[in-house]
Amino acid sequence: MNQSLFEMMQSMGHEQVVFCHDPHSGLNAIIAIHNTTLGPALGGTRLWPYLNSEEALIDALRLSRGMTFKAAISGLNLGGGKAVIMADPNQKSEALWRRYGKFVDSLNGKYITAEDVNTAARDMEFIAMQTEHVTGVPEYMGGSGDPSPFTAYGVYMGMKASTKKTWGNDSLSGKKILVQGVGHVGQYLVGHLVKEGAKVFITDINEAKIKQTQQANPSVEYVAGEKIFDLDMDIYAPCALGATLNTESIGKLKAKVVAGAANNQLADEDVHGPMLIEKGILYAPDFLINAGGLINVAAELETYNADRVKGNVEKIYNRSLEIFELSEREKIHTQAAAMRIAEKRIADIAAVNARL
């Protein structure tokens, strides 16, 4: 690691990083709290077999930073946080989740957890046995359950807005769309796209997920992972892990629009955001269009109403168009435009709080 932990925190604007270890359950977790200006940090817990602690830390820092902007641009009174657990997804247990819940509880509400990659409502139920600072619990416990449908719906809204900006109308009928990653969110997204008449291609490292998706949607075609950037497509939807948009992949990419659910899709925002513009590719900022799940779990903190949540998620459509217009007007890439709006809201509320 070229930078120390404190240098990394300072450069990315983090407030706090918590390392959690429990030898009995095998828990090794990192909770990263980026910014709590707007409210407590809410963000999911990702369970992944990271190669080492440095890789896990960098992921936690990048993801938590993205959550700050996601909450801000969505108009939520929440800050940004994220947690990662270094483990084989097949080895998670009640003991691991409950011990992790104790660590979350020790932060006294500064961090509220939820679902993320390789975690589910059942896992949140175990966490809820140890802390009240958790959302996305099963419906029978008064929660909203799996937030994936709302995440997918928000991506769908952002994709339609991107289509309108690019082709003059928002119909996805006949569009060739590659969905990279068909986990919970990806599968729901594929369902929306197939229903509208899009020609959908899918890829994933998990063969079971591919089979599951094709059984539900027989018209979709599988593309091997190493061939996806050779595919002639209209829209690329990255819905797996981040940083798939890099110098090499953008150079090969045959698409007019990028709109997906993955976090941190740009390997380097300052390099690859402008590169997409130079190549004539419209990028729907990830933290804007994948905010549906956050909007949903945040609603649990109040009186939950699914119809109200859906209406708030649908606002992603117009907000995307606003970002595209700002990007053109200011001659900045779309990620920078979205961040400018999010950062302004944070600065405005910080100024309000300073005067109390």
C-alpha cells in the first residue's frame, strides 16, 4: 500500500474506519464511515472472498464514499457508509452475523447496515438480534425485505432516461443490451428489459445464475465474459463488481450508453469519465441510478410505504436528464456533474448545521 490508512482516509474524505475481528466466528470486517453531514451513515454489508485486507479496505473506502453521494443526490437525510466482510459466501453463519451485529451496535447509530453483495434479508435478521441499526430485514419483522427490485427499477429508469437523451425517445424495444452480472439486481433488471422488448445478452461468473436467468427469460443470450467488449451492443449495463470501465475496456466498448447497477464503475473518475465523452458514450452515473435500494431501505427508518418508495425511485428518470443537461452545459463529464450536485447539497446542509 503506497499510502498509509490515514492518508487514504484523508484523501477520500472519510471520518472513521473500524476494523472488526472475532476468532470464534471467523469474522474479519471493515466498517467505513465516509460522511455524516446529512445524517447517520447507511450502507450495506458486502461479503466477499477478498485476496487480502488491503483489497478489502480499498473496496470499503470506495463504496462508502459512493454512498455519501448516493444519499445526497437522492435527497435523503443520510450519510455514507459501507462495510465489507472477508469471507467465503458459503461459510457465513448465524454466529458471524450476530457478532458482526454487536460491532455495528457499538457505533451507537452512526452506521446503519443493510444488504449488499452476497447478503440477504435472512442475514439482516440475525444482525437485528444484536442491534436496531439495521434495515432490509424480512417483511414479517416489519421490514421491506430484499431491496434488489427497487435497485433494478431505478437502474431501469436511468437507462430509459439515457435512451431518451441518446436516441430521442426512451423506448428500449429492439435495443441490444448487455447485462454483466445477473445476481438479484441483474435478474430483476433483465425482467424489465425483456418485458419491454429489448434484445438482452447476459454474462456472469456464476453458472447457476446464468441458468436461473435463462429459465426465467428464455429469449436472453449468454456471452462469455472475455468476449463482452467485442459484442456489438447499444447499451452496456455493468451489474457486478466495479471498475469495469477502464482504458482498455472503453477502447473496445461498442455501445452508446452505459447504465448499470454496479458501484464505482469508473476505474478512475477523472480519466475514464472524460474518455467516455470523447468516445461519444453517455454514462449514467452509478450512484445516481442505482440508488433505488437505498431509497427503499431508508424508508424503513420512517413509516414504510412501498408505493411512495416506487414514486421516489421513479424520480431517478428526471434527475438523470438534469445531470445530462448539466454535463453538456458545463462541459464536464456526467459523473462530475452528479458529484457537483451531491457535494453542493452536503455543503449547504453543513452550513445550515454550523449556524444552529
